[in-house]
Amino acid sequence: MEARWRSSAKPVQAPKTTKTVSFEEVSGKASSSEALPLSLHLTNAVFFSLFFSVVYFLLSRWREKIRTSTPLHLVNLSEIVAIFAFIASFVYLLGFFGIDFVQSLILRPSTDLWNSEDEEENEALLRKEDARKIPCGQALDCSVTSAPIISAQKVVDEKPVKLTTKEDEEIIKAIVAGTTPSYSLESKLGDCKRAASIRREALGRITGKSLSGLPLDGFDYESILGQCCEMPIGYVQIPVGIAGPLLLNGKEYSVPMATTEGCLVASTNRGCKAIHLSGGASSVLLKDGMARAPVVRFGTAKRAVDLKFYLEDPENFETLAVVFNRSSRFARLQGIKCVIAGKNLYLRFTCSTGDAMGMNMVSKGVQNVLDFLQTDFPDMDVIGISGNFCSDKKPAAVNWIEGRGKSVVCEAIIKGDVVRKVLKTSVESLVELNMLKNLTGSAMAGALGGFNAHASNIVSAVYIATGQDPAQNIESSHCITMMEAVNEGNDLHISVTMPSIEVGTVGGGTQLASQSACLNLLGVKGASQESPGANSRRLATIVAGAVLAGELSLMSALAAGQLVKSHMKYNRSSKDVSKTS
Ligand code: ADP
């Protein structure tokens, strides 16, 4: 609250700009003081003096009337004026100090959940799961934290792209007219930034829509060419928060999370604290194999079965592995699992892929094997290199059961007093909630790999920060969270089992500057020098560790909310608590 009042009085210095931007400009809110002819301090002083003098005047008049036995409702002109002045100054002072003060007390969550001690914060955390569905600002007052983001956009907006050259103007006109395809700009101009700015200007003219707010400057467009994004016109800014230190397998990690969801980083941070105070978490990699499953068709089911038996015969594995592994020095075939649907065969190849997430690598290996098989099975008709039995970016039981990418289990024993003091709940409540929500509730919902509270929240935020494919959060978020009371019921054993974490530290978006910086922070940037695959495997264990922290914190908030709710129900029955959770 302090910061907010100071912000409204003083201008805020926007980063990287010479222009000073006031808080009202930054937040887009008009201050009531802007409408006043006097300065804010002077106006406040005038209304304060007015308020106290009329109160003094009215009280003395009241005393006089009681002394002289004059009826109180008989008022003269000076008293009428004083009453109006009283009402006006009261309304002003209430509006200026009262409403914001009350709102900030009720709505503002603490930014440091590690030190949270009071019940208000438990309530804020309790509201978190629902608040996530509402844009930031409707559920929580995010005005202070959002200011730097908006001001950063202002910096970009202050430098509009100037398209002054005649040549550029000609190209824009050609794109608008449809005589030059927009996608050819990079190759024609040989300058990716210029291509993006020309495309953006043409798009603005074609659609008549403003792109103000979508930055163009400050990004290396060469770095995405042919790898990450086609036909760029700018980039979207996502704030990166930090949760941690996460103490995992004896090492501390500061976990970067790119998100626009308030409370998510703070909550994960609180989970990290609980894990740290309890001696840390440990995680074990169970499997590491990316999968790709082409679909091939034969004239008869019998021929499809012939190929299935051939591929599954251990005697043929060596030959197939040699053919497959030619695709890359990092790809190593692990196995082929076949399923039949009539005369169609789905061949699920699994291979290790070093530090790459491995989709390209596995696809190349599969292509090599298909080409090789064509000699012995000339009647094999390759319908598609991906037949959805892989299964990529879709919820599928095959990934939940067999795993895809890295399969990891991560566990921690959280001490009883940490559960009480940091997580503000009890071991018993957490175990009960986990059983009824994550296990039974998800079973009732017919969940597929969704036996958790919000694994996908953490997975997506870490994926975006570290340049992973965010669409793979679908199977990467498959997770079962287990909780059990241990050490005679005093402590909590929590684990997350995640069979399909698909991550890489080379290739794709991982080489971009921001994402690469986040990987560097975790100590897993690029290819591992010690052993190929060590970086991506460690990243998978960190993802699981961060999910463990996120599960612990949200489940505790919910469990504590249950306590708060019943506490309020039985002690403050006049309040409608059903609307608080
Ligand atoms: P993906 O297969 O995840 O889509 P790419 O197609 O970009 O990723 O493949 C990764 C590239 O990085 C390959 O060309 C591979 O040879 C190279 N590479 C270099 N070092 C490694 C490593 N340690 N592990 C895996 N790939 C590596």
C-alpha cells in the first residue's frame, strides 16, 4: 500500500528510456487529482482543514444549543453551509484514503509467501485456483507488479519502426497488392529484421488494425530463421519469475517460470521452501526414449502381422538398430512396439536422443528403417510417418503407460512442523485431500494422466522459459501425485510420477537468447560435455522437482482453505463463506 501511494505522488522512472512516466500513465489509470486545479498536497490540506474546522464549528454550535435549550433541528444559514462543507470534505477524504486502503488490505496478496504468517494469505492462496480462470486484476490487485511490463511496452512504442526508404515502400505496396508473397521477404531481402518490419507494415495496411503494443525491436530475427517461426512480425513478451532455490538431489536450482498467471511463481516458491527446509527432494530418471509411430498398410491383415513379427523378433533388432542409428550420432534405437488395426500396422519406435528433445532425430531414424523395410516388404504402403500411436501433443494412454521422452519419479519427506508453519496445514489434511481430489476425484472424472492438482501449470511455465515446445505440455504434464503420512504420522511423504517429460537442451527454441539464458541459469545449457543427454535428463528431473513444489503448495492452500472455511462457518456464521472458495 505504501508503495502504491508513493507511486501515485511521485513519477516512476521507466527502464531504458529517457522519458519519465508517471504511475497513472503506466497503469493507464487517471488519478482524481488530475481533475483538480490545485496540487494534490494542497487539495488534501484544504479538505483536511475544512473538515476539522466545520466539525469544530458544528460541535460548538451543538453544545450552545443544548446549553440554551434550543431545538437541534433549527439551523441557521451558517450551520447549513457548515453541514454541506462537512459532507463534502468527508466524502473527499473517504474517497481518497478510505476505499483504496480497505481494498489494499482485503485484496492484495503478499509477494513473499515464504514469510507468510497470517490467515489472509491462506485465503488468497485458497482463491488462487479459481483466480487463475480470471484475468489478472479482476481477482487480485496486480497494479504494482504490472507497471514495469507496461512501461517496457511503452519503451518499444516510443520507437516506431520507420519505413522511409522508397524501396521499402515499393515492397510494402507489392505485398498489399498480392504480387509479392510475404513469406519470401527474408530470402529476397537477406535481412530478417527488415523483412519483419516490412511484413508488419503491410499487414497493418491490409487489415487496418493497429499492432501497437506488439514489439518489433529488441529481437534477433536471424536466430529464428528456418528453425523457430516463419513470417515474424514481432514477438510477445512474457514475464519470467524465479522460484527457488529448489533443493534437488543435493543441488540448488533457481527455476525460471514464464507465466502471466499471478500467484503461480509465488506458490511454487513456497513449495520450494518447504522442500528445502525438509532436507530437499530426490528424483530418479526411469526411462529416456522419444517415440515416433508411423502407420503402414498392407493388402491383408496377415501381411501386416508378418511385419509385426519380423520387427519384434530379437534376432532382427541389431540390423534394424544399425539402420536406424545412421540418422544421427546421438540417436540410439531402444525398441519397436507394434499394434495392428485390421490390415494396418502402427510401429512405435523408441530411441534415446542425447540432449535433443528428439522429434526430428527419431523421425529421421524411422524414415531410414521404412526405406530399408521396403526391400523385404514391397507391398508395404507407408500412409504416414506419424500414425498417432506415438503420440505427440495429444492426450493418449500409450504415453501414460509406456512413457515418452523422460520418465521421472520425484519424492520428498516434508517435516510435520514445516507442513504446519510454512504450508499452514496438517499432514492428515493433505493426505485426505490428495486421496479425494487427485486420486478419487480424477478417477471419477475419467482422467488420463491427470491425477494431480496443477502439474501443467509448472510444466508450461518452465517449458516456455527454457525454449521447450509448449504444446508438448499435454503429455509432459501427465502426473500422479501421491501423499502418505510417514514417521508415525508426523511427516508427509509426497511424490510425483511423470512418465512423459519431453525436454531438450539443444535444438528448437532452446538456442534463442532468452531461453538459452534460462537454461544457463539451471546449469543445463546446450549439449552436455560430460555425457550426451546428461543436460536434458537433468532438466527433466528439475521439471519434476518444480512440479513437486507446485503440488505441495497448491494442495496445502486448498487444505488450509478447507480449515479456514470450516473455521469461518462455525465461528462466523453470519458471513457467506460459500463465495470465498
Ligand atoms: P530435435 O530432434 O529435438 O527436434 P534437432 O533436430 O534440432 O532437435 O536435433 C538436434 C541437433 O543437435 C542434431 O543435429 C544433433 O546432431 C545436434 N546435437 C549436438 N549435440 C547434441 C547432443 N548432445 N545431443 C543431441 N543432439 C545434439
